[in-house]
Amino acid sequence: MKTRSLLSRPFLLIIAGLCAVSCFRDTSRQSVGLSKGTYGYDAAFLSGHLDHVTELTGEEGARVLVTADYQGRVMTSSAGGEGGNSFGWINYDLIAAGKKIPQFNPVGGEERFWIGPEGGQNSFYFRKGDAFEFKNWQVPPSIDTLPFTVVSSGKDKVVFSHTTSLENYSGSRFDLEINRSITLLGSSALSEKLGQELPANVKWVAYETENTVKNAGRSEWTRETGLLSVWLLGMFTPSEETVAIIPFRSRPDAGNFITDNYFGQIPPDRLVKKDSVLLLKCDGKLRSKLGLSPLIARPVAASFDYKKNILTFILFSVSRDGDYVNSKWEIQDAPYKGDAVNAYNDGPLENGSQMGPFYELESSSAATPLKPGESFTYKQVTCHMEGDYRALDTLVQKLLGISLEEATLP
């Protein structure tokens, strides 16, 4: 944010132009001998279909692939280089088609930048007067189809910016400037984030995104006119053996701060509560969403793929007394009593079609009133680990308060 303000507009445009040339669509990258599911295959596919792709490279095969085409989105990553597992879910057919869907383009990507809330009188996804039904749901182009500008890029960091105007369901206008950076983390930085040493016999990749939203208009953003949040969503490949593991702060009335009926009540065999951990089946077969209030949310959420032995987790901040926007699809009595963290399992819509299948781990910032010129910043770390099961189990117990054996679902 500070660097951005010190550069003149012409100089920024020169930088962006140079990076656009250096990162232009690369059809020469090959995936020969690599199958779907490997990082090299996905990197070649995305480089051949997108105009601006940036690859961050780090220790021992760590790779992160980012694109300006989809709002500075992290598309995928790897802990094992070209032949390693590709951790992000990719919608190959939609990207290859080169067409835009008017309502929403689920192209995939393991961390995308969105704005909340999704539903309610302050929603940015429904027009005033429309019923809160899927047919009326519309993702704003600025966080769906419009590209971000590359401000700078290097071996382990890339910075994007974007300016836009949004209008919420109540008719309030928001002029905003978005600055987003993605930084690949080294072992010492990740160890510090975790507050412990990294497990042995495990491969990993981790990155941190820093997302700053500035009030670039002339009007103050207030609770009365509606506030917005930074909403970060990661799309991953589902399986019959994948479970989202969402820990929470235990208290006698914790159930009052858990939302499990966004799209209908989640069946008990798909959502299981064990002590202070929620387990959600992530097989991409039933549309279901889980949300936790900041009053009980912990600053971590995870998933484990028992088939591939992959641990994925996100680290973020939680303001226990903060205002969190309510995204339920209804006019709300409490528009600032929303979730700090969510898990979503994709499934067929009412008409039988499906966006994925995929599953998501999501976190949100608190909503902050801003005067013109003011800004707030929200950060998140995403990490994938694979390797020795016992080492991963030990980390899961320390990080999430449950063993991998206890976290299994039928």
C-alpha cells in the first residue's frame, strides 16, 4: 500500500506494461508426460489459455501460479515441482472454451478475492427488489471477469491493483481501490506463522496474501449505508475421502454461533461435531455450507484428503468483537452478525446443473467503516503439506485439536 502511493501513475503503467509483456500467454510450456492432477500439467494448460500468468518459485519444489486475468487469483500450487500434486481445482472446460458466463465464472483457483456480503440488504450479489434466489444471484464483474493490473512481480512475490465501483442491494455506492499481493513463504516464515517447527519428512508449499481495500470515493462507509468485507475463497478438488476440519472455541452455547443451513440443513452424516471441531464431508455431491461466528471461530481451518494424504490449512485473523457481514440469502435482522470462517461443499443445483464439483475453505475480514482515503488490510496464509502420515497427524493434533483418525467420516 505504501509503495503504491509513492509511485506516479505513469510509472505504474510502465511497470504494468512491461510485466504484461513478460507474462504474456506462453503456449510453449509443455505438459508432455504429465497427467491431469500434476502441477506441470496445470501450469502448461493455464499458461496456454491465459494472458498473464506469474509463477512464484521457492524451496524444494514449492511453486505457486497466479494470474492477473482473474483478479490476482492463486490458481494452483505444488510442493513437488512440475510432477507434484496440483492443489487448486481447475475448471478446464470453462477456461478452454474462452467464453464468459454472465452470472458467474467458476474457473477455479485455490484463493480468489471477493467482497462480502453475499446476501441481505447490504449484498453486492443481488439487485434491489430481487428475490434471494440463485437465478437472481450475480457476481460483480470486477471480482469475476475483469483483470487486475500487475504492479510488480519477482521470484517470490507479485503485487496487483484494481479500482472499481460497486452498488449494494440498498443502493449505496462504493468506490474502492484494491491492492493485493501474494508472497511465497520460506520455512522460517511458515514456522513463525505456525508457532512451531515444521514437521520432518513432509513436503509443503505456503503463501500469504495481503489484501488492502481503500475508500476511493467521496462518501463515508458506515454501518447504516452498509459495509463490506474482504472475502477469500479457496477451491479444491473433492473426493469421497476428503473432510473439512473446522475447529472452534468451546462454550456451552456454541451451537448458537454455528450456521449449518445456508442451502438447507446439512444431514447429520455429512456434518459431525466432535468436542470443539466440526467435520464436513467434501465430496462435491451435496451443496452445503457451514459458517462460524467470530465469537467461536479460531484463526485456522483445514481439510484432509485421506486418499492422497494431503493436509491443506488456512491461517487468518479473527476479531472476536468485530462486525462481520451476514451473507445469508434473506433480509436480515442482524446484518453484522455474520461468519468469520466458512466451509462449502459443492453439489447439484435445483435444475440439475453444477458449478463444480469442488469444495472451499473460506475466511472473511471484519467489516470496517472508512472515511474517504482510509483503508484496511486483511491477510491469509494458505499451506499444503503431504508426506509422512504420522508427522501430519502430530501437526493436525497441535493445530486443530483432533487426530486424523478421529477426523474421518463414513
